[in-house]
Amino acid sequence: MTPMVFEVVRIGQRVVRDDRVTTHVALVARAFGANTIFMTEVNPDIKETLEKINKTWGGDFSIEFIDSWKSLIKLKKENGFKIIHLSMYGEKINDIQFDLRKEENLLIVVGAEKVPREIYEFADYNVGVGSQPHSEISALAILLDRLQLGSQFDKVFSGAKRKIIPTKKGKIVEMNETRD
Amino acid sequence: MTPMVFEVVRIGQRVVRDDRVTTHVALVARAFGANTIFMTEVNPDIKETLEKINKTWGGDFSIEFIDSWKSLIKLKKENGFKIIHLSMYGEKINDIQFDLRKEENLLIVVGAEKVPREIYEFADYNVGVGSQPHSEISALAILLDRLQLGSQFDKVFSGAKRKIIPTKKGKIVEMNETRD
């Protein structure tokens, strides 16, 4: 079976006010096995933060800046991606997860507080991670965990300078500095 | 089987800078079946936000302000709670989740960027939701989801003015206003 491909697009965020939340969304995308996050109008510091994380902790996760989320969605659909929109109004993840796992290429749309109404129509799946308000950060994490059944945590992040060895107490880090 | 009891304590956050992240941590605690979140030195607006959410979406989730997380942990231990500290350095959640599910009363410690070293000793379990940096918001969500195997999303939040009816497209909300 070919492994699923996950890409994420962040929409509707407000620069500055949502920067930390957007950074956490990007970190979750990376740590939970997505390849890329697409963003419009975003603070360039976020890209820098993620590049530093890649350098230290490995992998080649990328942030791509885009002009229009609509064009991106159309392009991805033409390329065989299915679109999942995370929304507290969507179908129950506990029920729909089995269908989602049959897909191959997924573009996950993560909105901020307000999203354009059209997105509900563009999406192949509107998925609710529960029907109570919480956070786009937790919604994305749960979706990616349910899709991969936890296997994302076994993924190797190649080229890491530091690697954590899980332990009961304290911190154990394998250091693989390539210079100095 | 008695249902597990979950309480959360947020430590190490910086007022203002971490306010939105702390709010999202509280929202996740509520939406994922915890009863209470304890906090030190926090912006009172966060309590107000959560009280508004309770009014609209139901349930009796509470925020309690405390002076010392250490005293809280000691008290909870005396009352039979086990302490789980979420840390990217901890034991793999994929392995430890089976042991955690056997516990009855859990206090979950959610740190911000820096946490006091002692917490690793106080904790009965140091649990890593993966070994890559992401977010305390996603870490808490994954832990609570794994502990309850998704059943938290079927929990009834009593007294709600609004209740979402999950749907494929758009938004369906059952309105139960008690006055006007």
C-alpha cells in the first residue's frame, strides 16, 4: 500500500494576532507527518521558526506561501487530492475516519475563527473533531493521528542534529552535530 | 467500570504572551472531557471566555486559580490521583497508553516552553506525544483522545443553548435558548 500523502493549507488567519497559533498549526503538521503547509499572508518569522526546527530536529517539512487558497484547492483537486475541511460543524470523525483512511492524497484545510462559506462546498469532506469549540491545533493533530493510527510517531526525521531517546524521567538527547 | 476522572494543571505560562495558547489548552481540556483546569498567575479573561463557552455550549467545566502547582500536586497525590506530565522527552504514548488506561484519577500537567526540572520527579508518568516539538494543545488533545478512545466526543454537555448536529455540508445548530 502506498503511504498516504498529507498537505495542509491554513486559511483565514489574521497576521500578528494569530501568529502563535499558526506556528503551532505548522509544528503539528510537521510532527504529525505532513510534508508541506501552504499559507497566505503570513508573518515570514513563522517560516524561519520552522526552518530552525528542521535543522535541529531533522526532516524536510516545508512552508509554501501562496496567493490564493482557492487556486491551490483547484490545482490539488486536478492532481487527485481529496480536500478535508476541519470544522466543528462537520461529520463526526469517529464515523468518517474509516472512509478517510482509504484515500491516498489529502489536502487538509485548517481555518481560523472565520472561514469563507464556500469552503464547505469545495471540500470533499467536512470533518468535525467533536462538536464543541476547541482549537485548530488540536483538530489537526487528532485528524492526523486517526488517519495514521499513531504510526506518525515512528517516522524518521533524517538529518537531525538532535534526537530524543524517550525515557521515564528527565531528558535524554542523542547529539549528532555535523560540525564543531 | 467507573469512568476515569481527568483534571489538568497548566504551569510555566507567561501572562499575555501565552494567553491564547493557554485559552486553547483550556478549551481542549473542556472539549475532551476534563472537569477542571488549574492555573497559576493567569489572565482572568481566560476564565471569562470559558464561562461564556459553558453558557453557550453547555457543561460545567471549571477553571480554578491556584497559588502553587506543587501544593496542588501533593494534595492530588494524597487523594489518589496519578500525575501525568506531558513532555516531548517522555515515554512513548503509543507504548504507555495501555498502562494509563488502567488508572482512575489523573492530573495532567501541561507545561509551557520551560518547566521546572522537579516536575519530572513529581510525575508518575512522563509521557511524550511523539518526540518532535509541536504544541501543548495538540499533546493534551492526543493524550485525552487515546485515554478515552474517542468516547469523549459522545459526551453530553448539559444545559447547552446551542448544539451542533454534525452534517456533510454547512452548519446545522439546534437552538435551545431558555429565555427571549
